[in-house]
Amino acid sequence: MTDTDTPSAWDRVSIHGGHSGQFCLHAKDSLEAVVQAYIAQGFSWVGITEHLPPPSDRFRYEDEISAGLSAAFLQDRFSRYIEEARRLQETCRGQIRIYVGMETEAYTGAIPFCRELIREHRPDYIVGSVHHVDDVNFDFSAEHYQAAVSAAGGLDNLYLRYFDQQYDMIRSLSPAVVGHFDLVRIHDPDYRKRMEAAPVKERIRRNLELIRERNLILDCNARAFVKGAAEPYPTETILRQALELNIAVVPGDDSHGIDSVGLHVDRVCRWLTDLGFDTAWKLPTS
Ligand SMILES: [Zn+2]
Ligand SMILES: [Zn+2]
């Protein structure tokens, strides 16, 4: 370890995360406590990007269905989220810079609904994410992943459809940040091999070129480490292409409560510096 490897060698930031138990059923703690944790860890700035609520009951997550939460309730809770995040942005000014965002979905109807919410709430930016392939969620659990693989007709097809839907989402929304670019690998131990297949490789390249063209940021997502992966999202071969294309890459902890605030962010920063990335992190609003 050299001097430049100390955490002070980079600004601690997170461009994606800050989910809280107050506004998300699969997260923990109040949003204020989450923001206080970022302040305590000396973060320069943080993007708070709560999930898009479902446009209708159909796309509620399984835990929301079990808890009997309606889409109407979740939409109302999202409005309260924006209000609370704006309040904290104001009251914590001077201690930390907060960007108020939201994380999208790409299932049927999500994109027009997202546009509506942008008009209504004017978030500072959005993180464009894909958690469903052809309307089947694949990241909630290993069982969900298996169901999505079956619905897609195999793993290779799941990857192809994922990257196609990501492309459409980026084209439609131009999100300032593209979230966990290769999340589709989440429960696939052979993902490196899968991404070597020519049709998958071509799609990855196409999506990266679109990101470059629109000057968007790639989230380098530390939650992969939390879930036991050996590297963040996206994988090293994709990060190397991003570097070559001069795409800005910024750490995101994808925190879902105090205990994941800042978790593995320094590891991601070290990862990025080792690959040759600049740590003058691009802001989501620049
Ligand atoms: Zn979440
Ligand atoms: Zn996500």
C-alpha cells in the first residue's frame, strides 16, 4: 500500500444509493439517519436516489405485495420522499452536498411514468436502471433470477434482452447516471464467459457508445461486493472500455440503510484508480 492508496487520496462520494427504510420496504433506517451517516463518514457529496414507485399494482415488488402496500400508497410515499430529501438538502447544507434523485425501472409503462414524475417533482437527476427483463424481475432473489432466465429462454437470451432494454431506456430517458450497468450478471457465476459471446459484446459496446455520445456517467456500484461478488458493477472488461471511451465513472454504494452507507466505496475508488480512472468525480448535474 502506498501513500496514494489512503482514503484521503480521493473524495468520498456516492452517486447512487441512500435508499432508506422510511421510503423503501427492502431498506432500513430513516433518510435523516442515512444522511447523518454520510456526514459522519466525511462524504463530500451524495446522490439520494430512491426507487421509482410502481405506476400500477402490477409492478409492485413481492415484499410490497405481501405487506399489502398499494401502488397509490407507494406513489404518495414517493412524494413524501422528495419533500424529505429536499428538506435534508437544505438543512444539511454546509455539512454535505445532497443531490435529490430517483432510480428508474424499465418495465412496461415505467418510462412514461418516470417522465411524469420528473415533470411533477423535478429531481436533480435520475439513475437509469434495469431490474426486469421483459417485465420479469431478475434481481430480487436467486429464485427470481431463475424465473427470469426461464422466461427469457435461457441465460444468453436474458443478457441480450437486458442490454436491449437498457439501450431503449437510455435512449428514451438519457439518465445522467446509468446504474449498475451489468446487473444482469447478479446470479450468474459464469458471467465473464457469457459476456464474451459476440452478440452480448456488441450490445455492451453499443450501449457504452450511446453513454459516451450523451455524456452520461457510469455508476461503479459497490453493492456487488456486499452481495459477495469479486468486483463491482460493471465488470473490469467493461470498465476498461469505458476508460478507453472516456466515459466518466463514479462510485455508488447503493446503500439501503446506515450499515451500507459508504460500504466498499474506498475499495471501488482504489479499483478505479488502479485501472487508471480520474478521481475528480463528475457531478450528476454537470
Ligand atoms: Zn433497492
Ligand atoms: Zn438498482
